[in-house]
Amino acid sequence: MALTSVPQQFRNLARLPQIVRVLFKYGFGDVASRIGVDSALHKLKTRVFNVDPRFTALTTEQRIKLALEELGPTFVKLGQVMATRPDLIPMSLIVELRELQDKVKPFDTSGIRALIEAEIGRPVDEVFSEFDEQPLAAASIA
């Protein structure tokens, strides 16, 4: 492992509890258990939450879409790609995931400049000739 990837590994590890909390919140704790991350979180002394009762009446497909939205742009993009694969994904889920292509909630852009600068390790103005903080579209990470 390159020394420069160590900080990235720590960021990935820090993101894991958030992902697992969202899985539990929307009733997918069994997924966390099946991939073994719930036991890893117990070792890290991270509290795992139970299902949020507000979401128990929703369909599985609706809960998947909401979880992807809450987890952010990378997961939204995953949902968008999944929506194009009727050969792999049930149509009931595709219908729900298609909403991620044009009805996704906008990403909070208030700290986006600081986030990008932290990721690239330099001020945005040194790297880009122009930087518009207004998103092009809510369902796009382009």
C-alpha cells in the first residue's frame, strides 16, 4: 500500500459506521450482518441503530432508494446505473431507482469547496481556472 493511500484508508474506515447506520435506519441491518460489518463496528465500539419506524411502512424498493440518496452522490450514481439494468434488477426496483435520474434531492453544497480542497490537497483556484459552486443538476456528479 502506498503511503499516500493511508489517509484515504482512514477516511474509508470513518465512512463505514455512517453507511451501516443508514442500512439499519432503512431496515437493511441484515445486509450489514451478512457482509460482516456489524461485528467490525462492535469491535470499534460504534453504536448501531435500529430501524427508524418512519420507514417500516415503505416498500423495500422505496427504502433502497432513500438509503442511496442519504448516502450521497456516489451511491446515487450506483442507483442510477442499477436502474439501467433490467437484466439484473427487478422491475419494481428499477421503477423506484429511475427517480434517482431526475427527482433526487439536491446535495448540500455549503462545504463542497472545502471538501474538494481536502481531497486534492490544494486550493481549488490553483487547480481549476473556474469553479462554479452551483450544481449543474441534482442527479449528476459531472
